[in-house]
Amino acid sequence: MRNLSKAILATVMLAFVSVNVAQAQDFTDEDIKDYAVILMAQKSITDKISPYVNGLIEKQDGIDGNRYAELDAAAKGDVAKLPGDATDFEKQFYGMIQKRVDSRKKGAGTVVNTLAKYSLGAKKYNAIKKAYRGGGDVKAKVDGIMAAMSA
């Protein structure tokens, strides 16, 4: 009876591994390209956040990039976590910047969700995302497509 249980358990585990391997190999070149396009769209939005913030800091009297970096390192995006030595002006400015940054990040997320839903479908998008994070062939193909699109 014990050996039978071990055999069944081994068979079930093998089935799960086989399904995962089969899913990883079900991606067409078009699926990989669509995933790369989604990542590029996200990157296009998020890469503009830092220069935007730097531009706002440059235009604002009373705070410089170094002080903003100190505040951001302490607060990590949460105004409530600003250090006690932060002035009311710095708290207000930091809060305003974070609202704008959060808005842009949310916009990038909306773009990714919309593209994923209508180009790949959520299930396939998530499977490719998992394979991409795992490295290997999928990551190499996606990175290659992204490099070609960037050039």
C-alpha cells in the first residue's frame, strides 16, 4: 500500500512537471514578440519618470536633487515616513511629486494590462512572464527582440 502511494505521488508530480514544460514550449515567435512589445511600452513610460522628476526638482526653489534623494531614501515613496527634520515645504513638495510618479506608474500598469489582455490574453501573458523571469530561451528571445527594437 505504501509503495502504491509513492507511485501515485510520483506520477502526479511528473504530470505537473510535464504540464509546466509543455506550457513553456507552447509560445510562438509572435507570442514572444508581443510580450517584448508590452515590455517596451512599459519601459517607454517608466523610463521617463526620473527625468520628469528631475525637471520638477530643478524648477523648484528651496530643494535640490541631493535633498530630494535624501528624503526619498528615507520615505521610499510614503510621505508619512519622511524624517522629522523635513520641513513642511519639503513634505508638501515630496507628496506632490509622489502623486505624479504614482500616476505615471499606474498609467504604465494600465497600458501593460490592456496590451496583455488584448494581445496575448492574461493566461498566456502570465505564462510568458513566468518563463521570462525564469531565464533561459524565452528571456534570451525577448531580450533580443527588445534590443532590436531599441536599435
